[in-house]
Amino acid sequence: MTPLLPRLASLAVLTALAGAAHGALIDFEDVVPVDDYGYCRTYGGSLESGGFVFSGDELTSWEPSAPLYIGGNDTGSTAIFSQDAGAFLTMERVDGGTFTLARMDLAHVFPGPGGPDEVVTFVGVKANGAEVTRRYALRDDDGLQSIAFWGFSNLVSVRWNQTPALHQFDNVRVDEAPITPGPAAAVPFALLFLRRRKRA
């Protein structure tokens, strides 16, 4: 019979590995534009990256020269935006499967205050037809703002609105594993179990 301590140690290692698991990061660096204007790239009405399709009106990203030529807020990476204020953006898996949305970064398309109505409303549609909503008000900050999502699991799609002053999105993390106890929690639990067993 396998000794109890090695078995519990193995359990602690497996628990730690589960806690360290992370999902896929979509950063759009692999996307090929339809047109390149020197200060921005355009992708038409949809683009694919990381096994997902993102749709919207005139999807675009800035290039490093954007601040000089047109005053755009270049984030230093390929952040995507729709040029149509009030339009909706959507994301779905290419194969039509379900997914979990864990995080997404947002930033203003143009630098400076965006106004009080710069609120993005995300609506996730689950496989059973139920919907979950997350609202986020963009801060007056030109950098990327990271947003966490709760309950956005078992989704078939996510849609959100383009804000009046326009926002861009990047670093979409999907299918992130649930948080589980790491080794600091698992090993003391194993030792406590052993102490109780000895006293019995």
C-alpha cells in the first residue's frame, strides 16, 4: 500500500499545478491587416485571432506614428477598435464552442478625458441562452485598463458597445482555470490530517 504522506504530497503538487493554470491570451499580434495606411491598420468587419472571431464596423489598430499624424493614443501593442461610435463589437469561438472570458484590457482611442458617458457594457450569452452583464467606466487614463470578468463562463458569445469617444481593446484572456489553493494551503492541510490521524 502506498504510504499516506507521499499520497498527500502528490495531491498537494496536483493542487498547486491546478492553481497555477492559466488560459490563452489573445494579443492580436498575429492578425494581418486588409490595409496599412502608415499610421493605422484596418481589418474590415471581422478578424480572427487565437481561435476567436471578433466582429465590428471598420476594425482598426494604431501604429506607432499615430500620435504624430492623427493624434491617436498608441498603446505600444496591437489594440483593436471600431471606428463607429455606438456600434457593437462581438467575440465568438471560430468553432462555435463555449468559452470563459476572464480579462480584457481597454484604452481610449484618442488621449485625454473621454467624458462621463464612456461606459462599456459587456453582455455574455451562455450556452443555455442566459445572459450575464458587466459594466465598466473608462478612467481618464491614456494607458491600458485591465478589466476582470466574473460569471462569464460557458459562453457562446460576448458583445459590447463602442463608446462615444471610442475605446480600443487588447490582451483578451479566455478559458482561465478557476482559482484553487496553492502549495501553501495544500501542504499544511496534509500535515493537519496526519496529526489528527496520529491522535486517533
